[in-house]
Amino acid sequence: MERPSIAASAFDRPGVRVRTLATLRWIAISGQFATLIVVGLYLRFPLPWPSLLAAVLASAVLNIGLTTLYGRNARLEGRDLVLHLAFDLLQAGVLLLLTGGLSNPFAVLLIVPVTIAATLLPARQMGYLGVFAGVVLVVLWFWAKPLPWAGPPIEFPEVYQWGVAVSLALAIGFLAIYLWMVSAEARDRARALVATEAALTRESRMSALGSLAAAAAHELGGPLGTITLVARSLSDALGDDPEFGEDIRLLESEAARSRAILIRIAKRAEAEDPFAELGLDVLLHEVAHAVTPARVPIRVVAPTPQPLVRRSPELLHGLQNLVANAIRHAGSAVELHAASTMSEVRITVLDDGAGFADNILPQLGEPDLGPSHSGSGGTGLGIFIATTLIERTGGRLAFSNRNNGGAQVDVRWPRSHIEAAHQE
């Protein structure tokens, strides 16, 4: 149970490699220095060289310290990453403050640190950096020096400067929120897929263990049969011997006991064979049995005959998650219905609980609804795992509420697809 939490924390706080951040900063420093050379020396615009070079040099010194103090594969996250991005924002603000402020065409680069934060930081820390960007915009609006120009400096109308400030603020806010939402969704999906793979791996290992047990029972059956025959011969010849008779009888009884154990293992492994073909009705009974003892009774309604399907870990674990969710919210019973036509196979999971909340019904199957959305303390991760696993088998899920109360989940497969799966 520890691994998912570790994986989840890694996705929640992805951070960035020091090497990546340093590389991006060197690119920015190179661009800033090249811009100063072109504008100041080639275009011959008057620039406050000492202050501008000091700002660029400060960024370079920080970058050298960053690559020196941290290991090659170290990562920055949380407060450390916020401070570094805030420095980049401040350094860009100082350069703009000395060269025209919001009238400078390069003012758009203030967006960069905030958008980077939106992809790597939680909402609160991203918000802090967004507020700091707003402070920088205000400072540039009121206290920036005139834009360097060959000849008399250009005076832009106040309404134009106001429009630039508002457009930058809107761009920063929109891009930050958009990128944060996209990144958060990607992290939620990645975290949920890790949980899905872990569940599938666990199910596959259990199935492989059953196959191994069957093979072991088969291989040990021969030697154990020989031991049983020898024990019987010894019992017939020396069973009444006062010195060895008791040991021989014990050997014979233990051999018989071992044989019975191997038979039980072989039968259990055969029942759990992941490559077995079984009727859809039998599969539903197995799914119902896997989640018992349940809080409420589970009833399987499956008219025979039903098509044969492959007993795959994806199919079993996906259906078990749906049934477990139904049991959790059911009032008095859960029903599993199986039906098939010439074109499709269908399984329906029904419960008589309160049903799905209207606000989350369109979002079911998403990786992380969160307790505030689900209203039941759940995150929706179980349904996402079930959706992912069943879709791997070619099925499609539809979630709805029953007219007489309760939730309904319909799972459909094209009949040709699910019937072909067990023939591969």
C-alpha cells in the first residue's frame, strides 16, 4: 500500500531537474546579452550599461552556483523552485525597468517564468508567483525609465501603456491557469495509470502463481506416486515390524496426505487458469465470489447459454472494481446482468443506492474526481481503473441512474471482438 502513495507524491510534486533549469537560464542569459549587444552597439541606442550588465551577470552567477551546489540529476521542487522562478521574474523585471518598462517589446517575456511554474507547481505556489508577476507589472507601469531610442525618446499614450499592462496580465493569468489545469490533469491521469498498472500486475502475478502451482503439482505427482507405491510395499512387508512398522505407516499416511494436497492445488490452479475459456455467466459468478463477503447480497442474472470469453486479468479486475463500487453505495442488493445478441455482449451492474450525483455523472471514468466532487469521500480512481482495464479488452462503459433509484453501469463489447479474444 506504500508504493501508490509514493508515486502519487511524485506526480503531485514533479519538480524540474537542475540541469534543465540551468540550461533554460543559460539560453535566457545568452538572449539577453545578444539583445543588449544588438540594441546598444549595432543600433546605437543609449543604454545604462553598468546596471544592465550587472543584472545579466547576477543571473549567470546564480546559474553557476546552481550547477555547482546541486548534483547532475538533482531536482528542484516546492519553495526552492518558486524562489528560482521568482528570481528570473525579478531579473527580467529589472532589465525592463531600465529599458522602457511595458513599452519594451520584450515585456512579453514576463510570461515565461509564470507559465513554467504553472506546469511544475501546485496551485497555491503558482498563485504566489502570479501575484509577484502582478507586482512587477505595477512597478513597470509607474517607475520604468523611458524606452531607449536613437534621438528623442518615444512617449507612448497612457491608454496604450494601460492596454499593454492589461494584455500582459490577462496573458499571464490565462496561460498560467490553462497550463496548470492541463498539467494537473496529465499528472492525475499518469498517477491513475500507475495505480492501474500496479493492480493489473498484481492480478497477473496471482494468475501466474496459479499456473506455477498447477505445473508444480503435475511435476511432483510422478515422484510422489513412486514414493506412495514404495511406502505401500514396505508397509506390506514390514508393517508389523516392532522397530520400523510405525515409521513406515507414518510414511505411507504422509505420502497420501501430500498427494491429496497436490490434487487440491491442481484443482484450484485449474480453476484460476488465466487462459481458461469460460461462459460469461460463469465469469460473473466468479467476479461476485471474488468480492465476498459483501455488505449486501450479489445476485447474478445470466440466462444460458452465454458466449465463451477469455478470463483475463484486465476483465476480472475491471469488473471487480465496478462491483466493489456498487456494493459500497448499494442500499440492500447488487445485481449483475449478462446478455448477448448477434452483434454484442453486454454486462450491467445495478445497485439500489442513491445513484450517481448529477454533477459527477458526465465526469465518471476521469482519473481523479476528488472527494469534493464525488460527495462520498472517494476520488473516482477505482472507476477510472475499471474503465481503463475494460477498455483494454475492447469494452465501452456507460454510466447512468436507474428510474427507480440506484446506479447503473453498462459494459458493452462487440461480440466478434470478445469472442475472437479467446481464440488468439
